[in-house]
Amino acid sequence: MIQKTIQSHCRHCGTDVSSVTQHRPTLGPNWERADGTPRPLGVTWLEHEQSYNFALHAGNARSVTLVMYLKDELRVPWHSVALDPLRNKSGPIWHCRVPIAEAGEAEYYAYQVDGPVEGAALPWHAFDPEKVLLDPYSRSIYFPDCFNREAARSPGSNACHAPLGRLDVCRCPFDWGDEQRIRHGSDLVIYEMHVRGFTRHPSSNVEASNRGTFAGVVEKIPYLKELGVTAVELMPVFQFDPEDNNYWGYMPLNFFSPHHAYSSHQSSCEQHSQFREMVRELHAASIEVILDVVYNHTCEGDHRGPTYCYRGIDNDVYYVASGDPASPYANFSGTGNTLDTAHPTVRSLIVDSLRYWAKEMHVDGFRFDLASVFSRDSEGNVNLQQPPLFDQIASDPDLANVRLIAEPWDAAGLYQLGSSFPGQTWMQWNGRYRDTLQQFVRGDAGMVPDLMTRLYGSSDLFPDHPSQSFRPFQSINFIASHDGSTIYDLVSYNEKHNEANGEDNRDGPTEFRCNNGCEGDLEAPQEVLDLRKRQVKNFCCLLMLSAGTPMFRMGDEFMQTQGGNNNPYNQDNETSWLDWSRLEANQEVFCFFKKMISFRKAHPTIGRSTFWRDDIRWFGAESPEVDMSSESQILAYHLFGSSASEADLYVMINASTRQLVFGIHADGPNIWMRAIDTSLSSPLDIAGRESQVAIENSRYHVNPRSVAVLTRSSGTSTS
């Protein structure tokens, strides 16, 4: 065996890491050096001992074997340790200590687990002693050239085909520089982004080796600054199954390691450092980083899926059982399985993961996919009391200042939007806002009362009442997200066109689309194209004028299209990649988005932390009375500036097909300037302060399918 008494340099990049120690080590008793310790879980390099500590939670296992592999030999372990349950086990946690002299040149590790232990409570275990299993706490994952998902789906050995944890996870120091982290308030505008899709298209003009990677995002930061967004919400960047055909990344394999394909170099050091570099540079641009995280299920799927990790380590602990032998996994996620987030082991896994990304990777917040799953107990029933995971997250001091955003529903019909969601201080994706705005802009009549509520901050969902004290910014307002059509496709297609997905066009969410006279672009006349452009502007304008937190998806600012596909989860191709040539072709819309974001920032009363209450007055068009009839398609309101230095706003919304005369019913001096009119071409559609047009009388003609905004300076407010 190769002898090695000291490991002073990182194997991947050669950096001297001998002095990289955060704290003076605590010297434990001698038996710990021989037997290992149960904390922390995963693999830990102990510099002072020149040894690795391994710890794995597998309470129902009868036996656990640690296997270690050389770089060029994955068929047979270089070194293996059969753990002694009377020596290398503390409660449900198996552990051992391996000196570097024994590990030698091994670079990867995994486990083989058998069971169940005598007396195990439940019969539905999935132990296979030949399976090579990934450590749930691996910080970096290696996929061999012969990686094969099918080998994990069949009983017996998957040696040489299994994903493996890297032993020598990056411990190199990272220079965060003078990083300043900021939490945005009224200026928070979230940009939903897919790391690969953002720059993968050749038209992105980023360096070829950086396309579709964290480094590619860095190259585009000047663009994000110009656009004016203040946070990016990255679709899943945790390591997901590369053979699951889920381009979006919603089939997670591991909760600690960055997805390997999003790094331009595949070493552990580069995977971590490139992610950190992206975060550091985004922070330098005053842009928050929010991760879309998937803790409700894994890529192992149902009983027909692969056994990579959790299933083979302790099926009973990690997953919710259905009680049906024919389909044993509860499927509240719609993907085949559901993590048992009520189990203490799974809760700790989730919180440890969140803490890692917040502390070590400097992430600012998390958007939780299908977060209502966290409300279910180990039997899958809804826990109407405070579910334990929410309390555990809330009580963790390392997570005290991170943004927590919920998708407040699950795939089994549990819908907890607003005050019914257990995380009372969390922000939430507001699906009701999306539906209302899609219907109203499409021209559906009778939507005015609901529109008023959505513009106000959805106080029906987030009660503006002392007994609960919700805030309007908790509502994440959006028109479109990854899960559905682009904004442009909403106004270009009546039908979804998901044929390429291989599901006979039966997939995709229900939406309120309107092609405005022609299906798609191919034969659309100019008047149809012009109307679509105006409708996109209307969506953007109303989104930025609404109380709450605005979010839009990448590419909507230049009318990105998916050809009518509203569920391209498996389309790792030009259907999903941003086509940056559309930026040049649709500069008018891009400029409108950019200026609307700037307009919102210049009027912080829109995104204030409390509801508008007495600072808003609602009106009709010619009549001061709001038309709330079932035929109504019009609304106006006067929003007072929140301070003496902030202008008043008068907003007129006409979703009908005819021009209407709106009276300006606001009290006070009628010294109004036209700031926005979506019916006009650039640059008149949204004017800068110096080019705003004065309104000579108390009436304004609002063209069909358009929004107009006036501003006023008075004795109590100045523009």
C-alpha cells in the first residue's frame, strides 16, 4: 500500500492547504482516532490527524462498508472498511476514521449497505449489499465515463457505473475580496434564470468554454446591471441526475454539491470556486443570489427508479410510504417519491444543506419547490399544526437573514397560498396574481375587483390586519415563470405546443393565453405583432406598478419564445436556450422593461413595506366610481407619494378594444405629466423626467389595450 504521512497540497489545483484551518482543533480521546465520531455527517478531513472521518446515518442498516477508489480503477475498491456496529456505530450513525496512510491515493468513496437490522419497524426496505451508494453529504460528485443510470435501476452491483463522492473536496481558501452583501427593499426585482439556458446559445457571445456555466453568468453581469434587476433566482444548481432527461434540474441527486456541468472545469476546486466567483461578482453588482431548491423529492423516483443513495441507505427514513405494495412511494411531488421532511434525519439534512449554501457559498436566499410538502407528516397527512421543519429553519441563527420563498402548493392538490402557509414570514409565489393578470390583460371581462386586490398586494391572501400583520412584499408577483409559457408566448398562442416533450401534448399547466389573431409568428401580420408588443408592455407595466415583489423570467424582457411549448422541462436545446438575437430585434421592449424597473425604483411608494391603505383612491374612467360589473375591463387609481419628495401617480388601465376617455379624478392641482403610455412607440411609451408631456386638462384618451401613467408634483410632493 502507498504510504503517505502528510497531505499538504490540494490534489486538484496544487494549492498549499496545510494551514487551512478555521479553528484550533479539539483533541478528543484516543478511541475517537480509532473508531471515528458521528459528527459531522459526511467526510471530514482532519488536518491535525492527517485522516478522514466518515459518518453516515443509516439507522435500519445491519451492515455498512466504506469503499474507496483510485482515480483509474473503479471496478474494485482500493480500500474498504467493514464497520463494526459495536465500535463504529453511535445510535443510528455509522462512523470510522481512515488515516491518509491507509487511504493512499484514493480519490473517491461510497458505501455498501445491507439490512434491515433485526427488529426494524417497517417492511419496505430496499437494501442491496452490492449497490455502490453515494454519501448524502458529499460536497462534490464524480461521474465516471461509464456512469449508467440503468445499472442503478437493476438489482446487484453497479460498480464502475455509480456516481461517487470525492474524497479531496476543495478546502482551498477562496478570496471573497471586500464583498458587501445587501438586502434589497422597495427596489427588489427578481430575475428567474436557468444557468445553462442563460448563455448556452451561440448568440450569447460569451466565451465558448463558458457557455451554459456559472462563468457564463459572470460574463453577462453587465447586462443584468443595465436591465436593473436586483436579484437572480437560479433554477436548481444542486447536482441532479444527468441521465434523467430533466433539463430544468428538478431531479436532485445531492443537496450539497454544485451541478458538475455548470462548471467549465470538472475538478472539485473549480466546481466550487466558479460558483463562488459568480456569487462574489453578482454581489459586487449589488445583485442578490437566490437558489431554487428541491427538498421535496429526489431523482430516485418510485420503485422503478434508480438506487443511487437514499433508497439504499435507509428507505424507511428518507421517503414517505404510500401503504400500497403495488406503488409503495407516496407521490405528493409528481415525480415518483416524496421525502419525509417530518423525519428528524431528513430535516437535519435540509437545514445542514441550507446552512452550507448560506455560510460557505454566500447565497442570499432560497425558493423552495413545492414547499407545501413540508406540511405533511411521515404518513403523508397534512399537519395543521406548525410543521417541525419550519420551526427548525426559523430557529437556526445561520439562516436568520436569508430570504425564504415558498412555492406554496404541492402536486397532490395541497394549496396554501397566503395566510394558510405555515411559514408566516416567508415570501410566496403568488399564483393568483399570475392568473388574474393573465386573464385581465387577455381581455376577460369582470376581473376588475380581483385586479384591484392583486395591485394592492393581495391583502385577501396576505391579510392587512394587526392580528396577522402580513406585508405586501411577501407576495412574489409574476406573470410567467419557468413553469409555463413565456410572456411573449402568452400573447402569441391560443394552444400549447408541447409535442417535442414526448407526452402527446398532455403536459403543461393551464394558462390564460391569447394569440391576438394568429397562432404563432409565421404568418402574423404587422398589426398582430404590434398588438402583441403592446400586451407585453402592459404585462410589464402592471407588474412593476403592483404592490409586492416583482419577478419575471429570463428573456421576457426581449420577448423570448419557446414556440408555444409551456413545459420544456426536457428541452435542452434552442427551445429553452435564450436566443440573444431577439435582444437586438426587440430593443423597444427591452428598453421598456429597463425603464419600468427604473420607474419602480424611482417611486418607492409602489414597493413600500406596508400596504397602501389610505394612500390610494380607486376610480372608473369618465365616472369616478369604479365599474365592478361583470362586463368591466377598465380601472384607474391615484397613488399618493409616500413622502414630500415623491410624486403622486395616476394610473389608467384599459383592457377593452376601444379608446376611452378617462377623467382625472384626483383632488388637488391638476398638474400632471404623462410618464407612461404603452400604446405609444419608443421612446414616447415611457418618458424620462426631462421628456414627460404635460396634460393640459383633466382628461386623457387611453387607447385600446393599453396602460397610461401620469405623475404629479404639488405643494406636498415633487417629482
